[in-house]
Amino acid sequence: MPRAQIRVRAACPCAAMFEDTSFRAEHLGVITHGSLNDGIEMKLDPGESVENVVAGTFVVIQGEQHDFFCMITDVEIEAANEQILLNPPGPSDDLLREVMQGSGTYVTVQLKPMLMMPNADHPELTDEEPNSVKTIPAHFSPVAQAEADDVARVFGDETWDGGDTYFHVGHPIGMEESPVCVDLSKFAERSNAIFGKTGTGKTFLTRLLLAGTIVTGRAVNLVFDMHSEYGYGSQAEGEDGQAQFVKGLRDLFPSKVSLFSLDPATTRSRGHTPDRDVHLHADQIEPTDILPLRDTLNLNATAAESSYLLKNQYGDQWLTTLLEAQSADDFERLADETGAHKNSIEALRRKLAPFQEYDFFTTQPSPDDYDVLDALLENLGAGKSVVLEFGQYDDLRVYLLVANALTRRIRRAYEQKTNRYRQTQNEADKPQPLMITIEEAHKFLSPDIAHETPFGKIAREMRKFFVSLLVVDQRPSAIDEEVLSQIGTKMVAKLSDDKDIGAALVGTSDASSLREILASLDAKQQALLLGHAVPMPIVVKTRTYDQDFYEALRTHPATMGNADGEADPDEEMNDLFY
């Protein structure tokens, strides 16, 4: 790393400490106070403008043996003598203000050390691994803006490990040429989340991470695409607020992504042919699939309980039997046979009856030989991600029902596959890690139902069965706290509500210092990245999902197959540009 000799005024009492000591050229200040628990305080060099010091910036403290990687959490202007504040220089008195800066007035910057690594001045320590911070640097340790090498040391590089591990998601504030990468091998191990209020670019971030898992092969994906935004190209709002068209995952990876459609007519009207039409059979639906719809359908607890009584009496035909009931006599008979209240059965039937109007829904028995679950598992087992788009059925009720019913069956199938793998210990039987993406996640994972839905179980337990979630939501405070604590990696965009900010940081150390960082994020293209797949929290300007990104995917190291390093891109990527 580039270094330069520090020059210190002879009048400085600490001058001797820095004689013949090398440090980084971009010097911001020196450490003056601090503690392990409360963070470190830096005095800003007089020549540095306080307006250039931005909360969330990635900086490095050069200690005697270690580099301490830190985030700026706060900035404060101070005066050595209160008399200065009583008689401040006027707005036009530039000379006096310049004289006072650095002597009578100064700036302190609060730093939160996140990680420590042996520095280049102590090669005898280079075998040490990056560590969580267990000590602090000495007084007057120099602080500098992080450099590209620092970012790579901490967050990795796409060229490492054959391109199969690290994926570029953004860059630190003010460091456009320094990619911040996510370790996708760790990302695929646990459930993850993207949080942010409406309009902060959650969909772009989701596409970004999904593309990373596909190009590196770290996971296959099942995306419940309520608004038809992930399969093929769609219209989105650009940085300038103008409409733009962006490519979907099927556009980018024709041979690695399959499109399933709940509304094939709409899919075909957009000029695309789905790989599979999706039908939902009444006998495939369990009462637990209805639970997330209670609020949406305004279904009271008694009516919801009736579904279980119907299931106990009629088995898989419970819903068909309910929907076929028409008259008061029918409801009386069902009440007598199940022990449920007649009015509750009527209410349940009235709330569920609209599903009969949807073309994808049928009361015909599901086929014994091959249904949509078989098709899903076949694609996922072959390493192909699946985008299930809803077309005109972009109704929350439909989304909740379909996602629950299919995910419950997929979870059971993966449990069976994993148990078989454990019995045979044959690598050919090992399930490919599956990541299920859900939007409006709080509807599936609220505290009152999270323990009963398949998504709650996946978040809590399915890591050992090779299934995880990618949770996309604007209201993390409405998600069960136990589920939040199981989230491995988070990308948190702008949140306005204090409760949402607090919820987004559940299970995070140093949450108090990160709250202010979250509150200061820009509304677009900024996010706090933290958790299992990154060594330390960092604020990033997120990568733009545009033509440059498509080209980068085409030339990503994971698509380069020749041992001599010559480009050998996946043939499917040649269709990126049309």
C-alpha cells in the first residue's frame, strides 16, 4: 500500500512518536480518545474540510501492529475556549476564521472499529486472520481514508477462488473504483434480507443478488414474482426518475432460469412463452396455507379454526367440499359433521369463494403422475432457478396462498432429499442449496403466524436442509423477532420509521451506532450491508443494474473456463445484447 513520510511541526509534543514512521498518504487526523465499548474519537486535521467527512465512510486507523477498519458514525465541531463561541468571527472575517481553525476551533470525528488485521509494518503477524476488535489503537495513531487494497483485504475480490465465491454489490462512499463484495458461499448458508421503504430500490438489489448466486452457481432460486419484475425485461424507474427498461433473469441467463406462469396468457401477450403453466388444485391446499390470509381476507379466528375441523373430517377434499356447499342445508350438514359453527363455515366459504374465479385454480383432483411441484423440483435439481410470475393475479391474497402452498410442499421434499443424502452419504444425493425469494415478507412472517407457516420454519430450521429465504420487505418491524434474529446477511436501504430501523438491526452487535448511519442514508442507491456474508458492516453505494452490469456478468470470472485465463464466456451470455 502506498505510504508517505509524515511531517510534524516541531512544536507538537508528540512529534517524536512519529519520527521515521510511515503511514498512508491520505491522512485525515489522529486518535485522541476512545474506548473499546464506546468507540474511538479522531481529531480532524485542520486542512481537511468538515463537510467532506460523511457518516458511514470507511476509514483505517494505523495502529502499531494492526490496521483497524472503522466506520465514521458522528461528526462534532468544538472549541478549545468557550470565549471563542461568545465572540465568533463574522461571516466576512475569513482571515480570523482560518487562524482559529485547528487551534481555537477543531473537529472531532467518532469512529466505530469493526475489524482489525495485522498491518504491513509487521510481517511477522501476517499469518493472523482478520479478527473482531478486541483492543484499540494508541493515542495519536494516524487515520486515513481506506484504499482499494483495504477494501479487497476485507471484502474479497471477484477474481479470487475462480470467481465462484465473491460478488461485487457496490462500493464504499466516495470510493467508486473499489468494489465491495459479498461472500456468496456464506450468503447461501443462511436466510438473508433486503429491507427498505418503498422507492429505495429493493427490487434492483434483489435482482443484483439473485444474478450473483446464478452466475457463481452458489444457489438455485425460486422467486415468487408478484409483479412480473424478475423473469423477463420490465419497466423501472431510473436514477433520473425517467422510465427505463431493464433485463430480467431469464434474459440474462436463458439456460439457467426457467419461467413458470400463473397467468400464461399475459406472459404470452408480452411476447414470451412460459416453460410451465401453473395450476393450483384445491386438494393441494392445507388450512395452514390459509393462515397468512386472515388479515387480508378479514377472516376471524373462529372461521379460520373451521378450516381445521373441515380438514379433519374430509381430508384432502376439505376445500372442495366447502366450495361446493351452496344452500343453508349444505352448511347445516357441514356443521353437524364437523362440529364447527354454521356461521363460521359460511363466512369461510364466502371469503374463499373468489378463488374459484381464477383460471389457475381448480377443484379437480391433482394429477398423480406429474404436477407443478414435480416440475419445480426437476428444474431446481438440474441447477435451474425458477421465476414464478403472477401476471394479472398480482393480488396479495393470491400471492400469499400460492407461495404458502408451494413452499410447504417444497420444504417437505427438501427434508426428504436431505434425509436420503444423510443415509447414503453420496454426493450425488446432496441437494443443491435453494434460496426462496418472497416480497411482502411480513405477511408470511408476522409474530402471530410465523411459527405456523413454512416460511417461518425455513427461517428457523431449514439451514440444515439446504433451504433459505431471501426476505424482501419495507416493514421489518412487522416480522417476528425470532425470525429476524436468524437472518444471516442484510442489505438495509433507507428506512424512516424508528421501529423499522430497530427491527432491521435485531441480532446485530453495535446496533446503537448503526442506527444513526441508517437514518442518514440517501433515499436511493445506498444501503448498509452487514451480517454473515461480510466481515464488517459497511455503507455502500449499490451497483447500478444497467448495461454495464450485464456486460460485467458476461465477463465475470465464474464464466471464464480456460485454465490459461483466456475468456471463454458461457454461450448463453452471448445473447445478452440484442
